[in-house]
Amino acid sequence: MTKRALCIGINQFVDRDLPPLKGAINDARTLSLMLMRDFGFDARNVLVLADAQATKAGLLGSIGALLEGTHAGDDLVLFASTHGSHIPDQDGDDEDGYDEVLVAHDHDWERAVLSDDELARVLARVPEGVRLTAIWDTCHAGTLQDTASASYRTRALERDGGLAAGVEVLGARYVSLPERYDVARGDKAVRKKPAKPTTKKKKKAPAGADHGAMGSLVHDGFPAVSLAGCADDETSADASFGGIYEGAFTHAMLDVLRRTRDDLTWEQLHARTKSLMAKLGLKQTPQIHVPKGMSGAPVFGGRARRASAAVTVSAPARRPAAPLAGADLAAVEREIIAHEQAGRWAEAVAACWRRVALVADAAEKVRTIEHLVSIYRALLHDEAAAQRATAEVLRIDPGHSAALAYLRAVGVPR
């Protein structure tokens, strides 16, 4: 079984009329690290696309590459954090009269619009038996993946409400359709009004139909777990949590996973994320769709199972300092998260090594160093540092199979 992930985060856009975001790249990077550290994703199978890498062509090509060569039993993750928008429905498959839009770095209303129809045509190539999870942190994201939801409604502005201490909503991840927008059909540009909004569920297309929207694919047996940061009538917030910029939905989802050591099902993750967002005062409602046969499936294919460390760390020659209070460890862990989410990888590395020194449990030391190896390899591209860190893992746990395999693969004798 192979696990692969494509994590997309876009803060900056070529079109200067599109408001920049602050937390989207942090969202993609933080999730990618969590997948490698906690869920057994190999760094070579995790791709982060940020800003200029995440053009319309780059996104479609990378999604195609994510699917290429996969086999039954593989787990795939597609995550996107960016603006969302909509255009008038082009083929009559959306009952509200709009096609949803994922806003790419080079989004252009006339030449580079990435609609849900185009996304669906690429994602429809998922091989049978491959498990795909699609996670969307954009405005009105429910329609990207769940148009037959019971909560399907027309669009509205974000609702007001009190926020928890330290939480600040910076703005909505939404860009409106410009008045000048025309829909080109052949060589003639025509103005098209959207159909009248409705609460009626989409009709199931006849067997063998070439579905356009992701919603149709999902509800006609498309094998994807789908999570979205908000309902169809809501905006998804770009926010600050104690000065750290993140998408509101992504922050809550990852915080739930950080606080949970055991495997969660997708239904449990959705319920806990929704509850946490309500406690934080965030007025958006995460959406979920789980296909038949995947109810109860573990999030991201299940957490990586780590063998207990075989030996404890040797006592240092000098007298050890007095044990530090748990508050000191908690402060270092908050520092690690803050540095990672801000992209300060050198500072994150230093804080991780401080955590190694603070924790007493050998298995926890190994887990932290495994995370360091992922940062060195996937983000800093420093193989020498990764090999030194791996050697430290083997000093603590000489039988660590993944560490031994990595050093063998890179030609380091043991």
C-alpha cells in the first residue's frame, strides 16, 4: 500500500485585484509535515505546491501525477487552501446556476479559470480501489464536493459572532465574479445569467453519463471522502490564532488531530472539528461526504505505528539538570508549531532538538527526531543533516527498521 499527498497553498496571485491570503501556505506545509510525521507518508510521496508553483496548469498536472501509477489499496490526499469563487454554470449540472471555482495562482477570468467541472474530469481517473480524500479550505467549498448535501442553500455573507480570545478573522477566502465577465462559446462571447437558486437536490444522472461537477461524481459512487471548510452559503475564513496565520477550518482540523493519539474516523474528525470551530466562535460549518463502504475508515489511512524504543538513552556523563516542568515542554511544542506554520524551518529544527532534550521517554525522542528527518529531507533538502539525525534515532533505538532502511538506501554503512 502506498500513501501519496498533494498539498496546495496559495497566498499570492498574479492578478493584483485578488486579495492576498496569509495562512494558505502555512496550511499546506503544516498538513504535509503531519502526514509524514504521524501518518506514515514517505517524504518522496508528499508534494507541496505554493504560490507560483500552483498555476492552473500546475495544479491539473500535479493532480494527474498524484493519480498516476496508483493501485487498489493506495491512499491519496488532495488538499487545497486558497480563494474560492464561481462562474455561471456552463452545462446545466449545478442546480443553483453556478460552477464553483478553485482560484489558482494565475487565475484569470478570461483565460485561466479552474472550475469544478475541470477538477472532476481529472479526478474521475482515480483507479478502482484507490482511496482518495479531497479537502477544500475555500469559500463556498461545500459545492466543490457535496452539492446534494441537505444543507445546500444559496450563497450569503459570513455571519457575525463573538470569537474566542486570540482568534482574529482576517477576511474571507472568496473573490467575486467581476461584472465584466463573459462566457465564451465558440468564437462568440455572450453574457449568461445564472439559473435561479434552488434548494432542490441534484438529480442523479443516467448511467454512463459524463459527469461534470464533483458533486455529481461523489453522489454517483465516486470513491472519495470529501471534507470542505464551510457550507455552500458560507465563506471560509483566513484567520490569525495567537498571531499565527492559518485557515480557520484547517487550524481546527489539525488541532483535533494533534490532540488525538488514536485513530479517528472521518466522521469523528468532522464532528470534532465542527465542535471546535463553534467553540472558537468561527461561523462556518464544515461539510463531509463519505462514500458507501468507507464509513468508519481511519483518517489518512491510519496513524503510523511506531515500535517502542528498544533501549533507553544513556545517562550523560555530567549530572543532569533538574527535570523541567511540563509547562516548559508545552511552551517548546507551541514554539515548534508557530515556527512551522510561519515557514521558519531553521528555528523549527532548533526547537525540535530542544524537545528531544526535554522529553524523558525514548519513544517520544524517536518520534521527534523522525519529524526532524522529514523537515531536513522534504523542506530543507539537507540529506547530510537527515542522515545525522537518523543516526541519532539508531543510537536510541538500534533496531529502528525505517532508519536502517533509509541509511541503506542512501549508501551509509551500519
